[in-house]
Amino acid sequence: MSNEKRRNLGSSDPRNPGGGTGSTGSAGRRARSRDPDDTPRQPWRDAPPLKVHDEATDAQRQEAARRWSKVTVERGGPASRLKPELRAAIVTLLTLSVIAALYYHTTRWRGLHGTALLFVGLPVTICLAVTFLTRARSVYGRVLQANVIFLCLVSPLMGEGSICILMISPLFIGVSMLATLLVMELRRAFRAQRRGRMIAVGLPGLLLLAAVSGGFESPDELQDAPLRLATSEVVVPGSLPRWRDAVRAPVAIVPHESLLLDLGFPEPLAYCWEDGVLVVPFSEVEGVQGCWRVAAEPLPEGVRFVRLEDSSKLGRWLDWIDHRVSVQDAGAGRVRLVQVTRFRSQLGPRWYFEPLMEQVWRAAHDLSRRCWQASLR
């Protein structure tokens, strides 16, 4: 289009009689752009507004999605998601727990909880489940997966079973996770060229890892470790002479009610005398049956049992010295039953295994009390 035609088109506008492309025309165009009445109509602006969802319904839907899609942690600020590696480790651990629980209760329901089907079949089942049913994409998830597979494969080969896996797996996996965290922090510090952070994280981390894993405990120190006491005290109804006679005499074994002993610990089968020695045979656990041979020494308030021989499965885990039972008058037709067991852990680190064994002994104390009570009825 020529310049003349453009001027003619500009002069044909009645609101711009001056026309042209001069200052007057520019002023007119600026005036028209500022005039709201001269804004050209656009069909999409004249259309009715779109229909939106109810705000309350949207809020409820968003709240439900937030609850089910992520786990939030309050940190004094906005909610934050768990890290993918931690979430993967939690999912893996829950999956293995469910599978192990189903297998264990199935074997108990069929009466096979004392056979190799439990102590060998359960680790193999967990190993297969970890291999084929879980996917670990994070470092922590892969470490957890590798630890579980290692425990499930190596324990049966070493003559250990599910009870050993349950006892050692928290320590085994915990130390592995701590070592993984330490290595990752050192790796970040190395990449960032922060030598001070490497020293600050590395030295305390290595010392903590060695202390937690029992790296400072030698076999001789475990053998010469100080004795630990497992003590229980309970007030029960009954007369003082009858209770003192009951704790000194053989009794029948009654079923226990301890969930801890129900995990797979050997259970006593009988309580009898042979040639002046108290013999307590145990149920077979992981191919080992064995028994206790104990000398009983009467005391004014009760009895003291001294271990002569321990060929049971418990002898691999702990070395118990003696067990003292004291019956005291509590008044009002009741007696106070005090049991004290001195033992030494054969496993390290002692800070982990000794409290666990102390709880096992207290469960055994409760079983003894129930046996004596049953003999008085």
C-alpha cells in the first residue's frame, strides 16, 4: 500500500479529521486507546463465565489428596515430604514384616513352628520376597535390601534360624544405615571441597560406628565382662511355708504367656531330679535340643540354683552363673517372690545384647512363678 493510500485511510476517520501520520494522528490514536468506550468488542469476553466447582468440595478433595498422597512432618514451618530413600526403606521393611508374620503364624497354626520349615523356610521366603517383590532405587533402600538378603541366606548356613535373625537384624541393619549415612556425608563434603567438614564428620562418625558395632570389644573382654543381674519381684497370694517348699521341689511345666519367648526361644519341657541333680531338658530349636544340669542349694528364704552344665541353644548366647529365689512375707496372706539371675553375654556388643537377654530372663522368671503357682493349687 502506498503512502498516499495510507493518508487517505487515516483522513477518512471522522474522529481524526486531521488524518495523516503527523502528531495530530498520533495523539488521536493515543486518545482512542485510552478511551474505554472505544475498546473493540471481543466475543470471548462477552461470553458467560465458566462454571466452577464448589469451593468447599474442592477444599475437601485437596485435603484428601494431600493426606493420601504424601506424609507430612511438622518442622515449625510448611509441611514437607519424606525423602524418597527413607520412604523406600520403610515400604521395604513393612513388606518384609507382613510376609514374615504371615509365614510364622501359618507354621504355628499347622504345628510346625519347632521344625526346619520355620527356621530355614522363613529366611528363604523373606529372601525371595526381597529379591522379587521389592525395588530399591535409593541408596538406603539398596543397603536395606542387601542386608536382608545377606541375613536370610547366611543364617541358615551358619546353623542359625529365625530367632537369630530377629535378634541381630536391628543391630545389623542399624549399623549399615549409620555407615551409609557417614559415607554419603563424607562424599558430599569431598565433592564440595570442604576439608573441615570432612574431618568434623569423619572422625566422630568412625568412632561412633566402632563403638556402636562393638569394635572395641575383644573376645577375651566378652569372657571376662562383669556379670549382669536380671531381677524380678512380684507379690502373690499364699502362705510363706508352702511357697518356700514349692520353689525347692520339682514342678510341672505350664505354657508360658510371653510374646518374647514365643519368638522362637527354646522352651523347658520338664523339671526333674536325676542322681541329686536337677535336669531341665529343652525343646529342639534349630537342630539343637540340650538341657540344663543344675545343683540346688536350699537357703533359709528359698533356694539357689547353680549351673553345672548348659548344652541348650541358650548356651551359645549367654553364660548364666546362678539363679536365686527368695520368698518373703508380704503380710495379709501374701508373699513377695524375688528372683535374681546372674549371667554374662556371649555376644557383642554387650550394650545391645545384654538388655535383650535381661528381658528374656525376666520372661523366664514369670514362667517359673506360674509353674510354682500351678503346683500350689
